[in-house]
Amino acid sequence: MDAVQQEATARARELQRSWYGEPLGALFRRLIDDLGLNQARLAAVLGLSAPMLSQLMSGQRAKIGNPAVVQRVQALQDLAGQVADGSVSAAEATDRMDQIKNTQGGSVLSNSGQTTPGSGAPTVKRVVREIQSLLRSVSAAGDIIDAANALAPSHPELAEFLRVYGAGRTAEAVAHYEAHQN
């Protein structure tokens, strides 16, 4: 790989970090390990071609263009956490991955396919991650901070929202969300 390609790959990974919280190669490798998948199965569940997944993982491509795929990534991250904490068995995880594969996406904040077992309502963390994903798919973290700084003098609450959800950590956003509910 020549210097120009290395620079482009480094830039793509930095963009991924700002949009998705980390480079997609690391995120996808963790999903593969945590859920016992291979790259072809992960690509199939996400609704990506194997070459597209490879390009995203290697940094040849920076952005996931389809919002439904971003939602499936988030659903798989949630599922991996549930497998890790023992609340979902390996067999249940396989069934859930098939359900995730068949989701169409739709509104980022819709409840369809976004519920926790038996609750009928999306989890706070899931809602927060969807808000974060939406903001980060629109603009990079640095641009969101710039917008927040511009809004701060006249609209401090909106500026705080942009900072917390657009560039902050999920735990901070969850705390913000919970503090602003009735």
C-alpha cells in the first residue's frame, strides 16, 4: 500500500471513529468473535455484500450508506451484549440474528423490531444509540460540536443535546435522556 492509500485508509478509519465510535474493522471483528460468526455470515445478517463488508473493515470505505444496515449493526451490538451477560443463549442468538437480518429498517426511532423481550418498549440505551447514530450519520463529531458552539449563546439546551448525543459517550447520553423524561 502506498502512502496515499495509507493516508486515505487512516482518514476513513478516523471518520468511522467519529461516526460509529470506533473503526468498523474493530467493531465488526468484535461482533464476529462475540457472536461466533464468520465474515460471510456477518455480511449476510447486515445485508451487505462480502466485498463491501471487507472494504468497510479495511478502511477502503468509510461510511455505511444504508441506515437499515446501521440499525442492524446496533441490534447485533445489543445482541452481543445480551449473549455476553447470559440473558440470551447461543440458540436464541441464532434466531435473533435471523430476525435482525430480515428487518427492513424504516424510521430510526420506530418501535418495530426494536423491543426487548416481553417489554413491548425500546430500551433507553437503544433509543439513545439510535439518536446518536442518526446524528453521526448526518455529520462528523467535530462538525456537530461546531454547530453546538454556534447555537450555545441563543439555544443552550439544544447545544447541550447536540454535544451529548452527537459527540458524547452513550452513558452520558443515557443519563441526559433519563434526566429529561417526565
